[in-house]
Amino acid sequence: MDENPNIHKMTYDGKEIILIGTAHVSKESADLVAHVIETERPETVSIELCQARYHAVTQKNLWQETNLIKVIQEKKAFFLLVNLVLASFQKRIGKKLGIQPGQEMIQAIQTAQSIDANIHLADRDIRVTLSRAMHLMGFWTKLKLMTQFILSLGDVEDISAEDVEKMKDKDVLESILAEIGEALPGMKRILIDERDQYLAYQIRNAPGKKIVAIVGAGHVQGIQKNWNQAINIKCLEQMPPKRKITGLIKWGVPAFIIGLIIMGFFMAGATAGKDMIRWWVLANSVLAGLGALAALAHPFTILTAIIAAPLTSLNPLIAAGWVAGLTEILLGKPKVKDFDSLPEDITSVRGFWKNKVTRILLVVVFTNLGSSFGTFVAIPLMAKALA
């Protein structure tokens, strides 16, 4: 076992830590985890999961407890959709290779329970990680991210077991964001460097004198680098502050639009003012409606998006996608069977649009994207009408 390059023995403050680097979709990694835990019989098994991901792995009926209305109201539709895309990517690779996604973590939990060891969650909350990553992105980068996620739903038939072993250097989130990360150096800091620090802190402070820690192999070098460093854990757990420029844009754009229309009436006459209103309504309505249509929303939901978009775009406290998403829920509230079939449905592009749960999330995201595009399209057209 000592000769295995994926096993690293470390010490900290009188504790013995056995760090195992794994591939997140690998039968060999799962077998190695079980063997080490059974052989070493540690007091604690520390795993690279946060509370939310631990529940997703251990609670089979977790999706049935999802309150979609609350998700939309709390502006978490995009985050939930991202999590489902990441789960889809892992599930399809796992299905191809005949192994359950995250099997090494599941194996660690089950083996730890079999020897009555403590289970310690070492990773940072994925919502904090995603929020800090999104904080770096502007609108167009987020749009590029959405494109990357959609493309990631493609075929995985060309991915072999050898390719998966190469994924030890990155987890699924890091793999999908790799291209964007090249343009945003700060992305690596948040997705990898910060989590290396967080994992190092949590593992070395896990309870017990003998600890087995299981992490993605791509984090091993960073954990070793930070092992004896002082780490400010509270700083790493902070949600990103809201940018002042975001608040300025949030309220400034609607104020600018309203001011532009008023200017049109006073400076260019009633005809120009009416033309500006017409362009505003048309651009927002059409593109928001197309967004809802792209998500295969109910016809009445599409109509709701068309009506709501010109008004919600002028109200920073509400978005067209939220209105459309809530309408879609009221028209066809997901049933238990939709939640039950969710794990299977997210393994295909068709399943994302077929399942009511994911379709509602797509309605929210696509309608909001359409409405945002509508604002960008409307402004130059309104300015032209004013001129």
C-alpha cells in the first residue's frame, strides 16, 4: 500500500493522516478507498464533500423535497440547473464505465460506517464556490458558461476509462469551466487553490488521532503545499460581496430607459416617444418569449413571458424568468414521478426538456436570458428612434 502513488502519509499536531487521491469516476479508486479504510481502521474518514453534496449522495429521495417555488424566489434556479448538469456529466460517464458517479465517496461512507468511524465533510459548500466563481463573471461570460454547460450535455461515447483516469487532475466542475478559466485566471484560484486551502484546513482539523482523507487527486499537491500554512477559514467561507456597479446597473438601466422615453416625447415628439416604447416592448417581449419557447414552456407561460418582460425589465426587484417559471409550476406542478425519474432524465439532452423539474429551471434561465438580450437590442433601436 505504501508504494501506491495515490496514497500519501502525513502528520499534523500529533495526528496521523492518510491522504488518498482518487478519480471521481473510477472503480479502481473506489476499491482502493475501501481497502485502505478497512486496513487502517481510522477513527475518522474525511471526504471531499460538502453538506449539500453529502445529502445528494446519501438521500435517495432528496429531489422530492425540493421546493421549486422557493428555489425561484431565492434566485437559485441557475445554481440548481448547474448542479444538475454537473450530475448529468458524471452520471453519463459512470453509466458508460459501469460505476456509480462518486462511487469512491459512497464507498468511503459505507466502509467508514462498517467500522464505526466518524464521517467528516471536508469540502467547501458548493454554493459558496459557485457564487465566488460567478462573481468574477460579467453577463457575456455567464452566457458563455451556459453554452459550455449545454455543450457538456453532448455524447460521451468517445470517453474511455483511460480518459477518465486523466480527469484525476480536475473534478467535473473544473473540467467544464476549464476553457473559461483560461480567460479568467481568478477562476483557478476559486475552484482549485481556495479549495486546496479549505480541504487542507478541514482535514488536518478533523477529529481523532488517525484519519483517512479521500479527495480528488488534482487537489493532493495543493493540500500538501498548504499543509503547514496558516489558513483563514472564515475568509474562504464568505459569500462574495455585491458589487456596487451591479447595484448601479440594476437601478441605472431602468432609470436610463425611462429617461430616454421621456426625452423622446419632449424632444422628438409623441410619434418618436411611441416608437421608442414600441421598440422596447417588442424587443423584450419577442426575445423573452423565444427564451421560454426554447425551453418548451406551456403556451400560456410563453404568453406570460411576452407580457411580463417589458415590465419586469424596468423593475430591478423581479425578473421575467421568475414570472414565467412560477407560471409553469402553476400550469403543471411536477409530480412525484418527475422527481423519481430525474436521476435518469438528466442523463440526456431530451430528458432535461422532458422532465417537468428541469424544464421549469430551463424556463426561468432561458426567459431571463431572452429578456436581458431584449434590453441590449432595444436600447440602440430606441436611440435611433430618438435621433
